[in-house]
Amino acid sequence: MSIGISDDGKLFTIDTENTSYQMKVTSQGHLIHTHYGRRIYGDASINLERKDRGFSQNPTPEKKLRDYSIDYLPLELSGFGSGDYRTSAVTIMNGDGSTCFNPVFEGYELKKGKYSIEGLPAFATDNAETLVITLVDKASQVRARLFYSFLQEKDIITRALEIENDGDKDIRILKAMSTSFDIAYGDYDLISFPGRHCYERVENREHVSWGCKRLGSTRGYSSHQMNPAFILAERNTDEENGEAIACALVYSGSFVAEVEKSQYGSFRVQIGINDEAFSYPLAPGECFRGPEAILSFSAEGLDRLSYNLHMAARENLIREIPDRKHRPVLINSWEGCYFDFSAQNIIDLARDAKTLGADMVVMDDGWFGKRDDDFSGLGDWYVNEKKLKMTLGEMVERINKEGIRFGIWFEPEMVCEDSDLYRAHPDWALTVPGRTPSYGRSQLVLDFSRKEVRDNIFEQMSRIMDSANIEYIKWDANRHISEFFSRGAEDQGTTGYRYMLGLYEFLEKFKNRYPGVILEGCSGGGGRFDYGMLHYFPFIWTSDNTDPIDRLSIQRGTSFFYPPETMGCHVSASPNHQDGRETPFFTRCATALTGTFGYELVPSRLSDEERSIMKWANEYNRSNWEIISKGRYHRLSDPEQDDYYAWMIVANDGSKAILHTVSKTNHGNNRSVSIRLRGLDEKAWYRIGENVVSGSVLMYSGMLIPDRKGCYEAGIFIIEKVE
């Protein structure tokens, strides 16, 4: 049994293949966290000390019981206003105006199968159990239910929070963390993934010192600026050694993550919906259910932690398109054409791409409504046949006759003031009455919390989808939410949360109607790259920045939580349109080839040599897709110390691997570079070009990388086991 419960029903242990997560009910009814880490047997609470500590209150009816305080106990769910001065996991405003919430144990239930969350994405499995622990604030009769499940072989723990008002007065939820637990002892670094538009999810490592470190997004989306995922690692933990805990939220809206080191050296770890602009009312009998959070522990460094997370995303979260041996190698029209194109331009692009081995052409922004720039047209989803000079169906038919598939760009959640939709329904935008709205890319955000808005956009999109053989959609969202005000809401504190529920409902409905259509997620690139979106989109445009050198950092940071095939990675023109950097065509391919592969350029403008490389790259992606999409990903370089990036992906049976290297800098009289590979069979022999080398030599001694002849030079190596 993976969920163990003591005979007295007070000690709970969730075991995965290599880890244990343990909780215990104290003598005063508080649920404490006793262990999360390597597999254990027995009660870990023996390590916890009770002590009379000054200015740590004692929330018990026994006034002389001064060695018991929730101000220092490692709690599994913390309230507010009852003597715990650390950051709270749940804050409730009660019907009498107080904000006291002191949750104590009431009972538990063990269920077969993993829980699901109505209206919200979650990891799924057929082989699990669910532990539900109910805590109650006795004065208000507000109950918090903690849902726990697991992915056994992947060392993943999942958790969700439900709050129910069983009292007789209205209450208001001010804060509700999906997961929260305390670690009694340790010394940790926090690894987070901040960034900005065009430079997302860059690894940031810092020592956790006293006080509370708060990460998050208030932008309505998970954002470019901070990813809803972080790692708590022991100070000496690296890729191959040391202990680390990963924590992530399965949610795409505003979030907050908090890591607090208390006065006594314990750590509080939590993540959930951001409590700014969030205020959720509950009448008697009503219930709130928050998004899922996941945890994973590794005693074998960050490499193993990423492997756990990658496999869980692949097998338990992402809904892949069936019957596809590989994702289509595509060419997107945006950086090649921008708004200036006709149907013939797209047909010519498809024809040329086909001769070079591409599978699909995607027509990006500019094909609909009055849309010759980004000041108008969003919300009017009808084909601008005057611009295309033919119907969409006619254009797609001609493209299909060239032997290439067709995809199209939508931005369903947005509206321009210069649009028929906005003129008819200005109240459908998220704006505050009496205030001048803020604009992003000259557009506003549609109120997807309202059913009538979602139904209108769904009907418009369906007419387009039904008019032609569209096999792929790039789904964009090019600004964040600033005005959280819905004309359809009775309570504005729920707007951001209900917006996200509405978006998830829309995506579920769309996938059910068009199950064979491939969906690529995008929000100005990587502004919504999270587990919530990956439930609906099997891959996401990683960044609007296609410069291969910047992409090395972006894709490396992304790889800690998200598998390589979830990253949309394209080759673009040089000099790069974002930063002006010039790079070799082969280097641009080497950076992009271990993700979902494609192009943002016009092939007719390439040299003969570049066209030849393009043909090779397309075939390389196809022939290695099995490894890219299912293999184990390894980060081999340290960006703080090395002047190169190196990464490899190894087939699960160890029979083949691909290794990519890119030089960041070049110097006179370069030092030699030898890279220790990972994941091979140490007793097997492998062919690399003309050489045959043992796995043990490649992993424990290293592999010499050929000398760099120029800046940003790349290498791609195929490593195959010799039978």
C-alpha cells in the first residue's frame, strides 16, 4: 500500500518508489509535517522538539501548556490569527469580520483512484489512491480538505485544497495555497525561473536566508516574469548529487509561491493562487476548490528531479495528438511576412518549404477582419478574402495539393477597440467603468469569465475551422490582464480565477470538437508556459526571441520542469529580428532541433548551403523524434563557469543518444573541452562518427569536443550502441 495510516489514524505516510511524505496529528489536533524526502519506515516526529519559547503563543485551552505553539511547529496547513506568525496558507474573513482560522484535525478518508478537480486541469493516473484529510476551524465551522495522491514510479506527490463553509454566516477566502508544508531543519538554496518577454525562465539560484521570499505573478497569467515552479535544493546539490524538492502549480493564472525561513530555522514552502486581487466569497454550504500542486523529491541531484517531472508531464498530463509518429516540421509566416501577405505568398512559402522537407505551413497574424497592423481587427474572426484574394478553403486546398499541411493563428482572448465585436459589446472587455483602460499591443482582454463571450468566440472560430482543412492552431495571447473587473461578476475578487476557469472550459470544448487538430500554446512566446496549459497544448512557443544564443538560456531554464518536446523551437533569419545577433545557420538549427521544430523565415532567401542544411535538419528531427519526445534529457554544462552549452537526450533503453553543443564565446588558443556524458550503459560500446568508445569512458572520463573555429559554433553528435 502506498498510503499508510497508523492504527490510531493519526500518522499518515505516502510512499512512492523512492520517497516518503509524512504527516501526523498532534495531541492538540494540529496536522504537522514530519518528513518529505528519502523513503523512511516509522514515525519521523521523533525529531521534533516541544519547548517553551518566548513570544510564541499557545493556542490551547490548557493555559499552563506552554511548551506547545503552532508558531514553531512544522504545520501541514497554516491558518491565520491563532498564534502562527509565519506567512499563512489559508486566510479567511469570517462572518463576524475576524480573520481567525485555526484548522485542527477532524478526520480522514482513503479512496481508490486519484482525485480530479472539476473545471481545472490535473495530473491523471489509473494506479493510485487518494487520501483526504479534513481540518476544521471549530468556531466558524469552516472546513479545509487536503487531497493527496501520487505517481508511484515517478516520485510525484500531488495535492489540492478544498474549502467549505459549513457555518451559518457568509465568509470570504482571502488566501488559499494549493500546497503548504514546513521543513523543520535544513539549509537550502532556492532555484526559481524569472525573466521577461523575450528572455523567459532563466535559472536563478540564491541562498534562502531569514524572512519570506515571495515569487509570483499578478498579471492574470503565469507570465514571462516568473514561472509557477521552483526548486528547494540543499546547498551542495548539483545535477548529479544532492537532495532537492520541486514544487509547481497546475494553473495558468496569477500565482504566488512563498519560501520562508523562520526565526528557528524551519522553512515554510507553499504555492497557490495569488492573493492580490483575489477574494472569494462563500455562502453557507458553498465550496471552493483550488488548483492542483505537484511535488517531487530527488536524492540524486537536479537531473533526476527533471526526469521525474518530464515523465509525469508526458504520461500523466499532456494529451497528445493520436497517431502521429512525429510532430510536423512547420514554417511560420510571421517573421517572414508579418502583416504583408496574400494567399499566394502563403502558397509560395508552402511550396518552397515542401521542397526542403517541411510538413506544414502556418499562416500567422493578419489574415482576418480589418487587420493590416496590430491596432485593429482582434475579435472579428472572419477571413479577409479581399486581402487573401481567395477564400480560405481555396487557399488551403491549393496548399494541400502541394503535399503540405496547413495551420493558422488565432488570438481568441483579445479584442481591439477598432473592431465590430468591441463596437457591439464594449462591456465584454475587462475594463473598469469610468477609468481609461491600459493597453497592451493596442488591445484589451476579453472577459472569458462570461459564457456569452466564450460562446461568441467559439462560434466565430468554429466557422473558420469548418471552412477549410485546418490541422494546426497557434493560440496566442499578446498581453496580460491589468483591470480585473468583469461586468458579469457579482464579486470582482473572483474575476481572475473565473477567467481561468472559463478559458479551461473553452479549451476543453474546443479539443472535444476538433480532436485531431494540433494546438500550440503561445502568449507573446512563453508568457503562459505552465502545467495548466500543457494539459491542453502538447507544446508551447517557448519565447518570441528566436536568437539561438539567448535561446540556450531560455531552453535550459525551461528544461528543469518541462520536457524538450513541449518547447516550440524555430530557426529564424540572421541577423536576428529581436537582438540583431548574427549566427551560423547550423547553430540556429542545433539550438532548435531538440524541441518541436520549425522555421520563422523565407526559404527562398537562403543560400544553397543553408537550404542543404535545412533539408538535413528536417530529416534529423524526424529520425530522432522518438528520442526527443520520450528520452531522458541531461544538462551537461554549467552556464556560470563554461563558455559553451551542452545537452543530450538518451533513449530509454540506452541504445542511442544525441548530443548538442554550442559555443558562447571564442578565444585565441582555445582551451580543449571534454564533456562527461550521462545516461549511457557503462559496460557497452558506442559509435560516435568513426570512433567506438565505451560508455564508461564517455561518462567517467569524457568526450573531447572538436576545437571551435568561430564564435557560436555548434556541434551535433549521434551516439549509437554497438551490438
